[in-house]
Amino acid sequence: MKNTITILTFKTLFCVLVVGLFSGCAATRPISDVALGAGGAYLGHELSNGDPLATAAGAAGGVILSEGLHFAAKKQSEKAYAAGYDKGKSDAVKQQYWLYVSMQKQRNQVANVRLYPVKLPEQRIDGVTFQPSTKFLRIEE
């Protein structure tokens, strides 16, 4: 009978661990704390032949292991976020730099420039008389 209960407990514990591994991020922490705590308690109980102190220590060890894994995953996630943020800033600066380089190249190119003479006749604007003159219209292509 005890062997059947042990196998049933092991299967239940295994199912809880599998569910904990495949659950969403918001529920992962409590489920993994419970699962690893229960697993630690089970191992402590089995290895110590039912000593309550070893069972409690195994449960605490399982929860501490779970929290340690979550802490490491959070640190890794924060590190990856910071690296991505820095990469994004770097890419924005590079994009701005190459935009300025492109603008300078366009500005420094020798364009095809033509000057067209435009003859302006004598005219009177707001009481002021302007003499006839020739102005040049600059066309860049």
C-alpha cells in the first residue's frame, strides 16, 4: 500500500512540475515555489525516513531553489533589456550620423547650374520708380 502511495505521490509531483514549467509568466513563480517546495519536502521525507525536521528543511530548500532560479531569470532578463536598449540608442545615433553624411554629400556635389537672364522693365511700385535692369535666375539640376 505504501509503495502505491509513493508512486501516486511521485506522479502527482511530476505532473505539478510539468504544469509549472509550461504555465504563463505571471503564474510561474507561485507554482514553481509550491512545486519545488513540495518536491523538496518529499525528498527530505523519503531520504530521512519521515523526520519532520528534514522534511521542513527539504521544503525550505525547494522554495529557496525556486526563488534563486527566478532571481537569476529576472537578472538575465534585465541584462538583455539593457543591452537591447543600448543597441537601440546606438542604432539611432548611427542612423542620424549617416543622414548627415548623406546631406553633406548632396550639398557638396557639383550640380549642373544655369543662369538665365531676366530683363525687368521700368516699373512703379508703391510710388517708387524702378529703372529697367537685368537679373539672373539660378537653376540647379
